[in-house]
Amino acid sequence: MYHIFFYISRSKNLLTKKKTMAYKHTNERGTTYYLHKQEVTLKSTGNVQTIYFFAKEELTVSKKGNPVTCLDALPDGKMVKENSRTGLPFVKKK
């Protein structure tokens, strides 16, 4: 699956499509998950924090309606682990 981004070329002033490949991870059971990130505001301090999560589909909005970004690559300093019991992948610091 591809994300399609539109941008306007400055020299030609045309609308152009740009395809990028989303980062995906296939677990031991053969299920494919796509990596996403979301900016959330903590209720206790009001600080903005980035969370990373996997979903079975490429998402653009969360269940609550907040914007979600599908990532093209794993962030620097992070690695993917799997829960041995459920097979769900998660992002962890190296």
C-alpha cells in the first residue's frame, strides 16, 4: 500500500503525486502491521509527547479523530519488539 502526497511544483506550478512506502512489520504469525506516530498532550503537565504504535491498516486519523502520521522508516534510536504472548509489535528504545 502506498500513501499519496500532493505537492505543488514551484517551477511548473502543477499538482503532482508522490508515492512513499509505509514502514511495515510482519510478526511471527504472519500478520502485517504499519508504523504510525501521533502527537498527544499529557493531561497532567500539558507537555506534548510523540507516541509510536502499529496498526493493521494505514491510518490518517485516530479513533478519536486526531491526526495520525504513517511513517516511512523506523525513528533513529528505536527498535521493534514483539509481545511473545500476543504477537503485537511495539517500538522500544535501543
